[in-house]
Amino acid sequence: MIKVVYLGKLADIAREAQSDFASTSDGLGWAGLLDLLESHGSTELADAVRADTVKLAVNGQLLADRALLDARDGDEIALLPPVSGG
């Protein structure tokens, strides 16, 4: 399984804090993640995740480029929206 954690406004859009998806032997790349989010029933979430300001972390390590995503069984992907505060 691959765990996807939604933070901030992404959790609000997803209506949950995380999702678990079956892993494949090929791994999960950026396009595959977007496909999973859409098939999970949330085109709105997939569209929000596509924003350049959303960052990805795999097992606590921030990815410099989302195209480098290669999640495997047991990995955790965190989707990090921009932070606002005051």
C-alpha cells in the first residue's frame, strides 16, 4: 500500500486526512498519482494538487521536482499546499 496524506486545504477538498492506495510493481509516478486521485472520485483534488505551489514529500523527504516521484509499497506521500498564516 502507498499512503497519501493530505495537508491543509487539500484535506478539506479530499474530505479526509489520508488515503491508502494499492501499489504496483512499477511504482507510482506523478501522472499515476493524479490518475489515482481522479479515480478516487476527486477531480477537484487532482486539479488542486496540480498547482505549482503544492509540494510533495515522500517518506519525509521533500522532492525538488514532482516528476521524480517514484513511490513504492510502504511509502508515504505527503501533499503540501502553500502555508498561510499571520
